[in-house]
Amino acid sequence: MHPETTWNLMFSPEAFSNTDTSYAIALCDAVREAWEPAADVPIILNLPVTVEVCTPNTFADQVEIFHPVFPSDNVVVSLHPYNDRGSAVAAPEPGHFAGATRVEGCLFGNGERTSNVDLVTLALNLYTQGINPHLDFSNLPKIRRTVGALTRIPVHNRGPYAGDSVFLAYSGSHQDAINKGFKKWNTPPPNRKKKNNVWKVPYLPLDPQDIGATYESVSRVNSQSGKGGVAWTLQRSANLDLPKGLQQHFSKHMKTASDTLGCVLSAGDIQTLFLKTYHGTEKDDRILQYSITDPKPPNNQIRISATIQIHHLARHIHGSGSDIPPGVSSALAVGTGLQIAFEIVELKWMEGGKTRRMAIAR
């Protein structure tokens, strides 16, 4: 043994949760006195919730009785929860408030029998209550992949915080509430900066981006979904902010399509359906013929010539402009008297990286 080795002792009264607390105190105090801990090398008294023979509130009462007996300068009261009754996270939360300052557990609850406490869930539960757990889960998907590769134990799809479906909403009322919550979150009161805005988005315990998730994982659209899910998906994936009336009208088409296909619609599916429903990708039958002449000196303007149908009568129109939108506006104004401005927008597909250019009348 090297003479400068520093030794630290952790003592666990293995059946603490079903032992008379006064006996556990006497036993641990005897060990402490024999070990003679110092402030710089404290002894750890590790209290197990052995096979969860008591409820979390009872365990917290035991911890509250236990910890004041020992000096805090050289004793660390620690918790070692199990999950035999499914309360591994529920036990250390009140146990911590009862005086414990240390918790032992595993990432994603991996451990013996039914597992030890899931440190991811416990830490992020504290985080959502404004308590810094001093653990970095800002890239939780990567942590999940790494742990899964090392242990070959997958995280359940519905697992708290880390599961694929943890933030997903299918219900129309839920999606509508989330959509409204995000709008309020993104537009704080004038006297408050967004970084100081309190997170109160319904159905989301925390901002998904805080743990490395995307907002695209928040909503999936199927036949249960309503206008809120449709509006959310198109706004996030294509930067289309639909008015409420159009949301309601299009959601009916979306539900019919989802029922017919019998599946969840992706963002790309919804965008394609939107363009098809409102003829965004089809030639207007009222445009009988058109031509575009490249710009030429001296004014370098594009010339537009077209034959369009108005009230079942063909009409020839001509116009010019610096680009196609003002050229079309000029032709319509001169040929029909209509004052319509057009804007070219680029819609980005969330999946596949595709883009589509469209002209929108303003």
C-alpha cells in the first residue's frame, strides 16, 4: 500500500428501508466513529431502497429522520434506489428534499433486477423544476445511441425524455394547444426578453432543443389530427403560415388522405397534398398559351406574352418587367385592368432537402 494513498469509505446498510431507523442510525454511527472521517475525505452512508419494500414517502421519512444525526461536514448521505415496484425515480426525489445530497443510479435505468434509478429521468425532472442537476444532457439522442451500442439494451420508444415518441402529439386538440403555446413562447411580452420567458408550452415538459431533440419530433399528422397539427407542420417545414380558415379547410383533405392511406403523413406528404389540393403544381386551364422573352438592351426587361381565358373568352395580354412576377403583373394590368402583385417564394422540404419555387399573389 502506498503511504500517500487516500482512502474513502462508503458503507451501505443493505436492508435500510425495512430496518428500524434507530437501529440503522446506531449501526452507521458505529461505522463512522470507527472510520474517523475528515472534512476533506468524508464517509458516504449509502441508503438502499432494498427491493422497494416501502413507498417513496415512507422512505423519505426514514431519510429525514436519519440525516440530521450525522455531521454534514464529514458525512455524505447517499441514496441507492431500486425499481422493483416502479418507483425508482419517485423515491429519490423526496429523499433528496429530505436531506440526502447524493444519488446512485444508471443511465436509462440499466441495473440489476428491474434496474436502478434512471439518472436521465431523475436529472431532467429536477431540470424541469428549475434545479440544475449538473449533468449535461444537451445531446441526449447521441447519449442514447452510445449507451445502446455499448449495452445492446434499447431505450423504450415511450421512455421518459429519451424515447422516440416522448414529445409526439397526434391528437388534434393537443397539437392545437402546442401550436398556440409555441406562438406565445416565440412572442413574449414587450417588457420581457425571450431568454427570460418561462417555458409553458402545453404537453411539453421542457423545450425539446434543450436535450438535442428537434421541433419536427413534436407533431405527427394522421386522421386524429386537426388544423393545429397541419398548421404546425407546414409552418415548420415550409415556412407557410396558414390563416385559420385555410387551416380548417385543408385539415379535412388531410384527414381524408390519412384515412385512405392508413398511415401517418410526413411533412413531405402534407406539402405535396397541399400543393395538389390548391393546384400549386398544375397548370391553370385558363392559361391557353404563354411565352417569355429573355431581357434585351437597352432596358434589359423580360417580356411576357400570353393568351388567357376570362369569362370563357380568350384575351391576349403583353407586359414587361425586371423579372417574371412584375412582368406578369404588368401584362394583367395592361390587358385586363387587374392590379395583382406576385412574389416568388422558395419552399423548402423538410425531408430530402428538396425545394420548390412558387409564385404567390399578394
